[in-house]
Amino acid sequence: MAKVIGDIVIDIERCKGCEVCIPACPHDVIALAKNVNGKGYHYAETINDKCTGCANCAIVCPDGVITVYRVKI
Amino acid sequence: MEHTLTKEEIRQEKNLVYKKTNVMTDNILSYCPGCGHGTAHRILAEVIEEMDIQDITIGVDPVGCSVLAYNFFNLDMQQAAHGRAPALATAIKRLFPEKFVFTYQGDGDLAAIGTAETIHACNRGENITIIFINNGIYGMTGGQMAPTTLPGMKSSTSPYGRDVQMMGNPLKITELVAQLPGTCFVTRQAVHTPSTVRRAKRAIRLAFEYQSKNMGLSFIEIVSNCNSGWKMTPRQSNEWMEANMLPFYPLGDIKVPEK
Ligand SMILES: Cc1ncc(C[n+]2csc(CCOP(=O)(O)OP(=O)(O)O)c2C)c(N)n1
Ligand code: SF4
Ligand code: SF4
Ligand code: SF4
């Protein structure tokens, strides 16, 4: 069976740490970092390799800071 | 199941499925973290990119938090006096009927100070698209009560909740303009979850398609959060919106063109 794997890139300096992407992800890939960015926001980061590249997180991100990749293997 | 591709192998141009559209500029949005204005801007910009109409689209932005929207769209934009965006858009569309013209307005702008402009542009059937962000409050000026504030909802000018006996009833202006013969498409959407974002984007696309066919005015309400004004975190505000705003402002099409 074909399997898809994905990955996201978060522009952490533009992320405002709003957490709206977190409940949007069906695979609990995203959490807020302990560290903060230059603006003082706890930015979003990936915490596991379960991303399928569905782009749910990216389309709900108000600041449009998530880029999504997807490969069929 | 573990896979063997490295992140570098996945993150290649050929595998790209989503990135920020170039119809948005690279300026950092002035909105609070988690505010629906940013998501609404982005899907509007994506529709313009997908229809390849960036060079022939003119936007009109309001007074309110989105007063600076001209900094965020890579488009020709005009900024209207408070509430007057539909009048300005009317002029632009009549001068340039071949352009796509939209307004982007909050509920204070569209449903309070701009009620007359809104209703008359709708009633005249101007061939424009109105995007109406309803967050139930005046966001920019500090969370004052708006015509859209729910019964019992707290705001800085209704600290004990909106008392409809004293403060009047909320105005469902979207249902109201649907009654007018000049509107061809009237719908209520939201942008807080993946599925609502997808539906809202489809509605914006339809509105622009109707505009290209000169079918009259399309009116798209987007129920959104004002987490700062509501004094909640972004996630709480989206949950509160679902539990309280959406029962009063139900999502879906209110008027669609006749086949
Ligand atoms: C003629 C005029 N009256 C009042 C104001 C003050 N004012 C600025 S923004 C605003 C309300 C904005 O609320 P809304 O349209 O709901 O937009 P939001 O900020 O919530 O996105 C008001 C009353 C003004 N700028 N101009
Ligand atoms: S693309 Fe889908 S699976 Fe991957 S992080 Fe975003 S929401 Fe989660
Ligand atoms: S939705 Fe966007 S801005 Fe908000 S935390 Fe996620 S990546 Fe950051
Ligand atoms: S005040 Fe409210 S509407 Fe304005 S940017 Fe902040 S959350 Fe959004």
C-alpha cells in the first residue's frame, strides 16, 4: 500500500505561539517550544515524525508561517 | 511505522504542498496571535492567486484592526473612511468594471457606522464582493459592544453582559441583506478549523466567479474570534466562538444564485 510521509517547516521568528495549529493536527505533531523567539513568543515546533503532509496546520495558521511537504513512498 | 527518508529528502520543491501565497506580502501581520483576520486574509489571497487575478483585483480596507490590510496584500488597495468601504468599492467598480473589487470590513465598520453604505450597496446590486469579519465586538478600540454582540455577552461597554432591554438586540445583518434583490450570494463561514477554512475559501472563490459573471453583490460573513477583546487565549476563544457565536450565527449559505 502506498504510504505518504510529510514534514513541515515553521518560520519560528514569524510564529506568534497562538497554538491554533496544535488542535488542527490529526497526529499531534506540533507543540509549543520551551524556548522563545526574538519577539518573546514560545514558537511552534514538531515533536514527532508522524506528519502526513495533510496541511491542516498550515491552513489554520493565522500568520501563514507553516510550509508543508509531502512524499508518496 | 518508521520511514527512512531524511527531512532534507522530504523538504524538496517537488514535494511542496503548501506555502504562503505571494499575494500576501512578507510584512508581519499586526494582528494579535491567533486572530482570525490573518486566516481570512490568507484564504482571500489564495483565491486571488489561484484565479490568477492579482493584477486586476482592487481591495478596499476598512477602519478597525484590518485598517492596515493594504500592507499585507500584494494588491492595489484603497483605505476607506470608517464604514464607507462599500461606497468606495462602488465607485471603483463603476470606473473599472473589468476589475475584481472587494471590501474587507469588521462588524463595527460594516454593521454600525457603515450600515447605510452596506445596505444600499447590497440593494443596488453593485457587482462587488464584501468580506465581513464578525467578531462580535469592536476589536481595535478596546472591545466595546458592537451591533453583533450576543445577548448577555460581556464587552468593555457591557461589563455585565449585553442587556437587550437596554442595549437592543444583535443585528443579523447578513440575513438582512439576503432579503435584498441586489445580492446574488450570501453566506456565513468561519476560519478556525481546517474544514471551516476550506469551506470559507470555496465560498470566496464562488463570490469572485459570480462577480466575473456580473451577477450582483456577494456577501461573505466570516464569524471570527477577537481573543484580546474577549480576554481569552486564542484556543479558548475559538472554543467559546463555537459554543456561543455559532448557535446564534449558524454557518452555511443563506442565499445562492438561482440555477
Ligand atoms: C469616524 C470614526 N468613528 C469612530 C472611529 C473609532 N473606531 C476605530 S476602529 C472602530 C471599530 C472597529 O471595529 P470592527 O469594525 O468590528 O473591527 P475590528 O477591529 O473588530 O476588526 C471604531 C469605532 C473612527 N476611527 N472613525
Ligand atoms: S501537515 Fe498535517 S500531519 Fe503534518 S503537522 Fe501539519 S497537521 Fe500535522
Ligand atoms: S498557528 Fe501559526 S502562529 Fe500560531 S502557533 Fe501555530 S505556527 Fe505559530
Ligand atoms: S484586537 Fe481582536 S480583532 Fe483586533 S487583532 Fe486583536 S484579536 Fe484580532
